[in-house]
Amino acid sequence: MIQTDIIIIGAGPTGLFAVFEAGLLKLRCHIIDALPQPGGQLTELYPKKPIFDIPGYPSVGAGELIDNLMEQIKQFEPGFTLSEQATTIDKQEDGSFIVTTNRGTQIQGKAVAIAGGLGSFEPRKPVIDNIAYFEEKGVEYFVRDPEMFRDKKIVIAGGGDSALDWSIFLAEVAADVTLIHRRNEFRGALDSVDKVIELKKSGKINLITPAEIVGIKGEDKVEGLMIEKEGESFEIETDYFIPLFGLSPKLGPIANWGLEIEKNAIKVNNGLDYQTNIEGIYAIGDVNTYPGKLKLILCGFHEATLMCQSVYNRLNPGKKFVLKYTTVSGVDGFDGTRKEAEKAVVKAID
Ligand SMILES: Cc1cc2nc3c(=O)[nH]c(=O)nc-3n(C[C@H](O)[C@H](O)[C@H](O)COP(=O)(O)OP(=O)(O)OC[C@H]3O[C@@H](n4cnc5c(N)ncnc54)[C@H](O)[C@@H]3O)c2cc1C
């Protein structure tokens, strides 16, 4: 079992910054996210958009902000469990918690910080009768490891950026790539559409539009798909079917953890430390609610900071916490006691 101080559920900007604040206090963190990459909404929904309200950055790309946060927390060596959804939290007799994921990974920590944003991003699934049977048997809603498609036949469905970008990328990896979309026009970036059309002309991508996948064929795994195109039905052979119809956030298992929920968000004690109704479980960032709550990155950073100090105080009863400046103590810092702080200030004045 993985052991840590703070189990962070959600690798969006709030969860990532919490690792930094925890690191300053010498608290170790392990982050779980249902998505295959860190960044939450910023990476999943608007990676190329500029953000204008991060203090000190007149403008910063959403993807760039996540890259910078990852760089900033690297020094604290957080653990990551990606592509797994936290499904249960069990409080132990000693006050610690065990979080278990849908793939059976277990992490034990002294506190839990839920930084789950709008919830887990779950794939929008096409309505095909037997699709659930073929999940993990050739139906993949994410491209987690492109290498698994090397020299295989694949069919991608969708009309947005993910479908276009992965078709382009996997054209160099897979033996055969077919892109199917129910319209002739794509919603993705124009240069990606142009690239797909170029690859179609050079025979590297088969493009079938306007068409829909209406059935999956196979015994123990996907072997083929049934397609309907302009009133005609036909079958194509494939090893994998990758529907990329976007993701929709769902509060998911968080709703079953015995936490007080109000309007799809977790109620916390505003202004104190963002603890929930269960002692030791905190909720920070977009996932929480309290009077005056604003769902902004900046607010998530603030909440993460106060949460870490509260965890530090819970784990070190009797030890007086003193606010420290990174300008004075650096990131290695001191252990948070007044004596150490005074030493650091004296050193800085010298
Ligand atoms: C288009 C758009 C533009 C925006 N522009 C701005 C802006 O300019 N400025 C600004 O401040 N804010 C902006 N926002 C809002 C901002 O993105 C959010 O405030 C921010 O992403 C919240 O961060 P978070 O870390 O709390 O949650 P999220 O970014 O939502 O991350 C939460 C993560 O938790 C994971 N998760 C949830 N439940 C589980 C579970 N059970 N197990 C495992 N993982 C789980 C999710 O997969 C997700 O990755 C914008 C939002 C959108 C959609």
C-alpha cells in the first residue's frame, strides 16, 4: 500500500499547488486523477487559451500554467496515480484514511484533500447496444499509451480536436487508421482538419463521413464495426475502436463519501481551513462551496495553502506554526517553529 501524508484527489491546478504548499511544510503528497494527465479543466478543456487573472502573469497559457506548476512541485517528489478514479475513502481507527481507486490501488494518508473540481471527467459514450461488453476488450475512450496501437488496425470516431489530433498522431503508429464522423464538417482546429485531409490523400488515413457506428462485432474482443453511411450498411475490420466524443464532468463517487453536498459541491467551513463535515477530509478548489465561493484558480490556490497549514497543525499538535516567507527560508525551509523562523530572519538580515 502507498503511504503518504496527504492524499490529494484531483490533479487540477488546486491539487498541484497543494503539493507545493505541503512540501514547504515537509508534508508528502500522493495525487490521484481519473485523467491520464495532470491539469484538470485547464489541460482537458482549454489548454491553448490564455488566462489573464493569475497574479504576476499578464497572460499565461492554460497548458503553460500546468507545466509551470509541475515544474514547481517536482522538487517535492509527489506520487501520482493517473487514469484511476478514487472510489472510496475509509477512515481508520488511528485517524488515517485509505483511499481506493477503481483499479484497486490503495493509498494510506494522514489527511485527504479532495480537489476534484467539477468531478471526474467521464467519456461521453456512443449509444451502441453492446459497447459496455467490449470496454477494455478493444473499446478505448482515452489514448493512454499510443504504443498499444502500434501495427494495429484502429477506428477513431468523433469530430473534435481529440479525434483529429489522435488520428494524425496514430497514422504514424498504427497499421491502419480510419476516422469516422457523422458530419462532413469537423469542429476541430482548421490546420488539423487540413492535415487529416492531406493524410487521407496520401492514403495514411481512411476517412468515412457522414457515417455512424451502429454495432460492434467480435467474440472476446473487438473484431469489427458495423457502419451506416447515407442509408447503406457495411462492416469494417478493426482491432480497436476509439470513440472520442468529449468528456463530461460528474461528481461521481465523491457524492457517496458521507460528505455534506450542496448543489453538486462539498460544503466546507469557510475561512477556517476548508475542512468538510468529516474531520481530516478537506475540499479545496472548484469542488467546494461556502458563502461567497468563487470558482477561480486563484481561490483554489488560497484554499490549498490554508488546508496545508491546517493539516500541519493537526499532525503536529502543540508545535506552534509560524508563517514563513520563501524569500527568507527558500523551499527547503525550516520546520515551522518560531525558533527556526527567527533564525532564518536573522540570517536574511545578516
Ligand atoms: C473554458 C474555461 C475557461 C476558464 N477560464 C478561467 C480563467 O480565465 N481564470 C480562472 O481563474 N479560472 C478559469 N476557469 C475555471 C478554472 O478552470 C477552474 O476554477 C479550475 O480548473 C479549478 O481547478 P481545480 O483544481 O479545483 O479543479 P479541476 O481543474 O476541475 O480539476 C479537478 C480534477 O479532479 C479529478 N477528479 C475528480 N474526481 C475524481 C475522482 N473521484 N478520482 C480521481 N480524480 C478525480 C478530475 O479528473 C480533474 O482532473 C475556466 C474554466 C473553463 C471551463
